Amino acid sequence: MELTAKVRTCLWFDNQIEEAAKFYVPLLPNSELEKTVQPDPDGQPLTIEFTIGGTPFMLLNGGPMFIHSEAASISVLTEDQEETDRLWNALTADGGSESQCGWLKDRYGVSWQIVPKALPGLLADPDRQAAGRAMQAITKMAKIDIAALQAAFGAEK
């Protein structure tokens, strides 16, 4: 398969890329495994290239020298609370962990932001007081609760 993405985010792993790629690809529509580079037929793959939700990624089996940090994350814009909950639950399962304001780490230590579509509009609303209330509500959440966010936004309106 010839790859078409000129730019692709690369995530460094320590010998877990097959497992991680098989976990990530089913999470979102428009996702697929594209290419595996395995120089040693009896060894681990060196890289796996794939897309998640149409966005290209590459996983590299680079060894234990580097670990993931919150300085880089995968941000997913969700349609509704159902999709937010589904992704949140899948990504925090089996060793993942919740953070705050829609952030989490998956079982591999990769940081994600699960962002409901409603959120950016509420925070950018011209009513700065309402946007501020929404922001204050977010700071008290791990997973974003859209109904609670909208209630905070609409308070005193």
C-alpha cells in the first residue's frame, strides 16, 4: 500500500505498537491499519502506520528511552455525550487514568483530550460571563459532562 500522508504524527513506544495500533484503530470511524515495517521477520515491527478518524499516525518501537507526556496529546472532537462517554471509557479502561478538563491517559501513557463539539462554541461565546461560567464548570470535571456545562453556561441568563 502506498501511503499518501506527507505529514504524520509519530508516537514512540517500547515494544507495544502492535497492541496499541489494534486498540486505537477501532475507536473511531475512518480509521485503518496501513503499513507495518518489520525488518526482522522474527522480531517486533519497527513501525506501524495507520489513521485514526482520518488522521495519520505512526507508532515506533523505539525502546524505553523516552516516555509519553502531557506535552503532546491526541485531541478528539466528539459529537455528543454518548460518543464522549464511549471514548472516555475505552481509553481509561485497563490501566488508563482520568485527569481534568477532558484530559486522560490511555493504558500506554498517551495523553488524549476528549472534547465535545459543544465546548469550543460555549467558551468562545460573545457573552463572556456565560463563557466564564462554562470554563469554571470545566475545571471541576474530569470527563466533560455536556449537560452540566450547558447548565453552567446558561445560569443567570
